[in-house]
Amino acid sequence: MMTTQGKAVPSLTRFAWLAIATAIATISLKTIAWLLTDSVGLLSDALESVVNLVAAIAALIALRVAEQEPDEDHAYGHGKAEYFSSGLEGLLILIAAVSIIWASIPRLLDPVAIESPGIGLAISTFASGINLAVALRLFRAARAYRSITLEADGRHLMTDVWTSVGVIIGIGAVALTGWNRLDALIALAVAVNIIWTGANLLRRSMLGLLDTAIPANELTVVEAILQRYRDGGEIQTHALRTRQAASRRFISVHVLVPGRWPVERGHQVAEAIEQEIRAALPGTTVFTHIEPIEDEASWADTGLDGAPPSDDLHTTISRFLRTPAITA
């Protein structure tokens, strides 16, 4: 069990086990369908389900690591392990697309008649229904727990569903028209379509590992909270930095208060800001740094390594300190 703000969060590994069971079931079904029909589309479908099994196992490992509590060597937790899993899923989706293209081209050049299309369609449709139901469940869990691993696994299963839909259309079209090349052409179209999903997952995983800022809509929420404190005139904020590590956000901000204030009052303001942000965005770790508003060094301390005050900065500070709200 994980904990968030003192609340127990159920282990997400149960969803990975669900994905593993689903992959094993669909591999069995699609292999039978391929053996009965000798359809390259169904072969590519079965191959993608094998990839789904590998991805689900990787997701299980990543979730177990991500759920570990912070320790001395990982004071910010282990959440970033999820990005390795989602990145692997993206890569495996791309590999699956390449394998589909590889299997389809020979059949496009030398088409082969499909055998027992009715049985193959029925089995593939049933397997796709299983994948669709599990993918939708993973999407709901991913939204509820903000897990990119579960989202990636769900998207992987959805690519399998789209592959199956393409295969079903292909087999049906071949059965109706007698044009055997349609099987390979639709398999190629499906491969091209799922490449986008794999590339997008890879991109998001890499951005997560690069400490990318929280989404714009969440940043707007934080800015609105800070603006309410700035509206009084005595308080300013700057050096707002955000990053996201899978389901957890990290936010830091400098709070500038009048130097005449006692430490306790400045601390109370900082605590209030932190509590409001955490309430608005659950699963967020907030760091605030109190600085005297009259000190030039406070205003210059905005970079990762700070910065010495400049003449322009000195002018800005002087103008700000001359306002009645501050000098009163």
C-alpha cells in the first residue's frame, strides 16, 4: 500500500496482473484463429498480444518499484520508475508495428487465400472484446491514480484492439471481394496507425524523465492561488518551479514577505500557501522559501544557482518598495 498525505492508496499491481492474464488469454485465442485461417492479419494480431504480455510484466515490475516508500537514497520516492515502463511500452508498440509491416509485405506481393474466415473472425472478435474491456478499466484506473504506467498499458491494449478491428475488416473484405491483397493492405494501414501511439508514449516518457513542468491547466491553478496572496500588496512570490514524477507533483516557490514580520507570521503564510496548493492538487509536494521583500538578493534569487542583483533589478525593487502598501 502507498500513502498520499496520510491516506492509504491501494496497490496498483492488481491492474498489471489483470493485463497479464488478459494477454495470455488473447494470445491463446488469436493463435488458434491464425492456425485456422492462415491470415497474416491474425498472425500480426497474435504477435502484438505477445508484446502485450511482455509490456504487462514490465508494468508490474515498474509499479512495484514505484510503490516503494522514499528512503535515504531516494528521498523523493521511486515514482519515476513508471516512466521506464511507459517508455518500454511505447518502444514495444513501435516494434509491433514494424513486425506487422514485415509480415504483411510478403503477403502483399504474394497473396494467399484465407481459410475458414468465419471462425477466425469470431475468435478474433471475442479476443478484441476482452482487450477493449480491460483497456477501458486501465484507463479509469490511470485517471483515478494518475499512473502513466496504467495509461500506457491501456493504450497498448487499445492498439491491439485497433489491430484486431483492422484484421476483422480485412478478413471480411477478402471474404466478400475475393481480393486477397486486402488482408495485407489493411494490416499495413493498422501498423501505420499504431506507430503514432508508440511514438507519443515514448515522447511523454522522455519528458517525464527530464523533469517536465506540470500541465498548463494545473499550473494555472497554482498561479491563481499565489495571485490571491499577492493581491494584498505586502507579499510577492517568484521562482516558481514545477515538475512531475509519474503520479506525484513537486512544486517550489519563493515567498517574499516584509522583513519586519516575525518569523512565525512568515511561516504561517508559507504554510497556508502550501496547504491550499495541496488541497487543489492532491498528491503534490510543495516547498516554500521565505525571503525578506526589501532585500535585493531576495529578488535576484530566481535562477537555479541564484544571481547577483543588477542595476535594472535595483530600480525595480526601489520602485516597488516606494508603494504605500509596502512602506506603511
